[in-house]
Amino acid sequence: MTEDPGGSGPAPETPLARLAALHGVATSYSPSPDRTVAASDGAVVAVLAALDVDASTPEAVCTALAARERQISARLLPPTLVQWTDGGPPAALASLPEGTRLRVETEQGELRSTTEQLPPGVHALRATTPDGRTAEAHLVVAPARLPAPPGRTYGLLVQLYSLLSRRSWGMGDLGDLAELSAWAGRALGAGFVQVNPLHAAVPGAPTDPSPYRPSSRRYPDPVHLRVEDVPEYAYALAEAAASSPDDRDRLGALSERAARLRDSVLAKGELIDRDAVWDLKREALELVRAVPLGPGRRAAYWDFLAEEGQALEDHATWCALAEVHGSDWSRWPAGLRDPRSAETARARGELMDRVDFHTRLAWLTDAQLGTAQRSARDAGMPIGLVHDLAVGVHPGGADAWAQQEYFAAGMSVGAPPDAFNSRGQDWGLPPWRPDRLAESGYAPYRHLLRALLRHAGALRIDHVMGLFRLWWVPQGEAPTEGTYVRYDADAMLAILVLEAGRAGALVIGEDLGTVEPGVREALDARGVLGTSVLWFERDWEGTGRPLPPERWRANCLATATTHDLPPTASRLTCDHVDLRHGLGLLTRSLEEERAEAAADAGEWLAVLARLGLLDGAGGGISTTSEEAQIQALHRFLLRTPARMIGLWLPDALGDRRPQNLPGTWDQYPNWRLPIADAEGRAVTLEELAASPRLHALVDVLRGVGGGAS
């Protein structure tokens, strides 16, 4: 990137800039209010090419520009229109010729001749002008905003894999999640449990442990199954006990291996081995599948297959093909790269047994997710489970294969250079094409949200700014050689509010970092909550000091830390600086970094002292101890008007190890650490539930409903 003016980016009046603007492609961006950076011509041309627009030469630009202007001029309606229930008809309808007739077929099957008083949904609109021209569009009718949270509440934030119990097979599972939710709701008065994305991972050796680079966002990963909670498992055990010694020995060996995996993490300090866990569970689930389903279970399975339809068949087909050809579909035989080809249909038939296995796994996992949410709500939680939606998918995975017409080929999502990362970021995730989404009425987005919200009381959206625009990076180029591409934020928000409203769920947008002006306001206007992390809440436009609690926003989830940040104990002791120093990640001297970190923590501790929040530490501990300081930080959160307050579960035990250290790959065991105590000893769910330190911190938060300070 270069500064504008004088940079290599196209000036606003050039044909290339006009062409880019008509396709929602930016030619510059502003990393700060007083600075504008121009995108290179090469980046703009490459992004346009990914949208099937040839801008490779000046002649091609002029041709494409003329074609786009003719298309827009001749178009009666855009492919998708939005109508909010608190507003009038879409502006595009007002520009139709006088006398144009409208025909609306609602989702419910009704026919209307007007857009007035339509029920929420995605309806089919047809316009016919007096001279016989016609246009068809998707009409999204959405509620004005999402309801506010049911009172003020607090909850737990946890990475599920890290939460092992004495029943886990080497990593936390959905049985553990149900147990945690039932205990937290009944014994702690918690209102929700937020977990990491449970999306299906790309299988491999080793599997990428990051939950934010999945194979599929629509389907959960069966590695999270509690095998013993599958009803057919008990029958498999009984049949094995009554049959051959080989079957008994095989099941006995599975049980022994599960115990060894669990003990390796809990007793020996080893890392969570997702691949070993899945190998073991897959073997057990193959035995379980041999048990015939009873009539009721079979009917439920068939209902699930019918409801999920083509999407589930595609997902299971990819899983079956990946077992044969590897987990990157771009390297499969040419005919199999197309999910609709005759070769793929033939391969699906040949692999039908494996396809059925993977559809069965999706059904079982969905059922256990439902059980976990019911456990939370039955325990009195007003919200229950908060699921997490990753910003994208792996380019070689199931979603990218099955929905490839919706993804921009040769592009990757990332972030531009900023004050925190001068080189920018490339996340390796292919972006959705905004034009194809609009043409489909946002069908893949709608179906994705519906699937995630089925067993959720709320949905967290990672990098929620992606509803407005995403930074596209051409493959093979540095992140600096990218540019922003705009999405129809009104449509993306309308679909989100529509589907969350139908599910009776809240939405929490992760809006940390650099946020485009107007984005937070637009989200708040529609009832989407924000995310506020204590260490980032400063008076950036004034003194730069910690923001007083009364000046925090109300419509947010407020936390002391997140999975991408140091645990609070580490922040207070500056251990996180030493960790990054040991890995060679510091850009300044250790002394400088430690001094800055200590000053940051010291400034917050001074605020706590001034507000009297360090007094009355629970559990009979010293007010100067790190445990007392963590309690005080959460008292501060209670002083804010935030509607939801989140407790990072490792903070309740004094764990100092981050679950993820951005900027590292194999230098640090990201996404593979169990929850531990202050000494780094792995802690089980059962031990966690009995922890005096946890209960002392929870006692601080129990007053959230009454606005206690």
C-alpha cells in the first residue's frame, strides 16, 4: 500500500475506480481518521477478476464499465430487497414506473399485491411494468430489532475441548457441556455458557486444531460426541458381552485407550490430542452403527435427513470422498471437484455406506447439542448456550466444495495493515461473493444461521464487521496487496435479525479492534450486542485512561479477557510478556515490554483502588493478591451497565496460559491446553465445581441480576 495522493492506487475519477465502485470494491481504506491508503491497481484488478469482471487492460475496463452501467440502468430491481417492519417499502420500489403491478408470494404460501403488512420472512417478489417488462427479487422482511436480553445476567466462557471431566475421552465433549451448564445454572445462578465454534474440522494428520478454520460451519464436529450417551452404545456393549471374545476384547481395549488418553492430559501434563481422540471415537461409533435403530429412533433419523436435504448429503459425501482422496478437494480427480457432476454422483453411490455413516454422525451430534441446550434451560438459565460463528471456512473443506459457486476463487479473507500489525493478516479463508449471495436471496447464509441457532440461546459472530465489508487478499500475494469488498449490510443484518428472532436468540457481535465508523451504531440499532473487553476500554478520544464504568455501553457482553488474550492472572503478573519473549515474538526489548505491561495493569489497579473495589476480597485472601485483584476486576464489570457479563472460566482458577497465542503456529500449543490451576495443573470439571477459588469469584458475580456493585 502507498499513501494517497501520490500512491499507485487509482484516483477516484478513473474508469477502474468507477468500475470497482459499481461492484462494491474499494480503491482505498482509512486505517485511522486522518490517514487514507490507496489500494494498488493490481489488487483491485485481481479482486474484480474474482467477481468475473475483466479489468486486465484499459480496454477491458472500459468494456466492463459500460456493460455494468447498462445492466444497472436496465435493471428494474436488485436481486434482494429489504423491508424492516418499522419502516416503509424498499426504496427501489418507489423508482418503478407508475402503474407497475406487484405480486408477492410469501414464505407461508399467501399471494399479495402489496408489500404492506407482510409477515417476517424471505418472500418472492415479482414486478410487472405497464409496458410488459418484469423483474423478480427476493424480499426480506425482518423485525425492526432483536429483543433485549431477559434482564441482566452473567455467564461462563469456555473452550469446550479444554473442559475435561473424569468421563471425557481425552478432550471436553458435549456430555461435559451439558453437565457444566446444568451445574452452572442450578448451583451458580449463571445465565449462559459461551463456547468456542463447534464446527466440523478438516480431517488430517495432524488436524488443524483451530476452531476458526473449519471444514463446515453448518455442521458440528462429531469429535465432540459423548459416545456413552448415544442410546445404541449400551446395546453395542450388551451384544459384545454376549457374542465373541474378540468383540469383548475390542470394546475393552477402547475403554482402556480412552482412560489412557484422559490420564495423559489430566495426570501427565500432555497436550490434548484431537486426532487420537477422534480415532478412538470413530472406532467406537463404527461399532455403535452396527446396532439397528429402533422404530422411533429410525423415524427421527429420517426426519433429520429430510429436513437437512441436499446440504447434509453434500457434507457427508465430502467426508466420504475425503477418506479416499484426502481432505483438500482441489486435489481430487477433476470430476469429483464438482459436487453436481456425474462422477460425484457415481462415487456417492459407491461410497453410500460411508455417506450414511457421516450423516448418522451429524444427526447424533445435533441431538447431543440439543440435549446440552435443554440442560441449560432446565437448570434455569435464561439464555443457555451461546454458540460461536467463525468468520469463514477452510478452502479445501466441505463447505467450500459444496458451495463453491458462492465463494470467490483465488481470494482469502484477512485484515489490512494497522497499528498492531504493519504487515496485515491473511486468514486463509475464502470469502463469500456478495453478488452470488444477493442473487440467491442469501440462501446459504440463511441456512447456516438456522442450523447454528437451532440449539442456541445466543450466537456470537466472530469479526462481525464482516457483515459490512471484508479484506480480500489475492492468493499468493502479501496481505498488504488486498482491498475491501462491500457486502449489502442491510440485507446481511436483516437476515441475521430474521433468523435469530425466529429462534428466540440473542446475537453478540465481536467488534473488537479497528471498526469502520457507523458499524457499531448500525448493529446496536438492530439489537445486536457488542463485545467489550476491560483492557481495551479506554477513553481513546480523550485522556486515554481507563474508561469509567458508567461510560461503558449497556448493549454488550463485557469480559475481562477472551480466548485470544492473556488470562487475567497472566496480565496482572506480566507473565504474558515473558511468554512472548521466550518465543521470540517481542518487537522491543523485554524491559520495555514489561514496563508497558506493568504500567497498564497498574493503571487499572489504581482505578480499582480508587473505587474501593479491592476491599472485601472473598475467601479470606489478601487484598493485594492476584486473586483479590481478579475479583476486583469483575466487581468493576458489575459497575458497568453491560447487560451480559462473561467470566472466562480459566480466570476462576488462576490459569495463566492463553488458549491461543495469535502470531504463532507450532511454537505454542494453541487450542490444545486443558483448563489448569495457577500452578499449571490440569483441572477436571469435578474439581472445578469444588474449587473454593471459583466459588469466591462467582460470589462476586451473583449480584449481577440486581445490579450489585
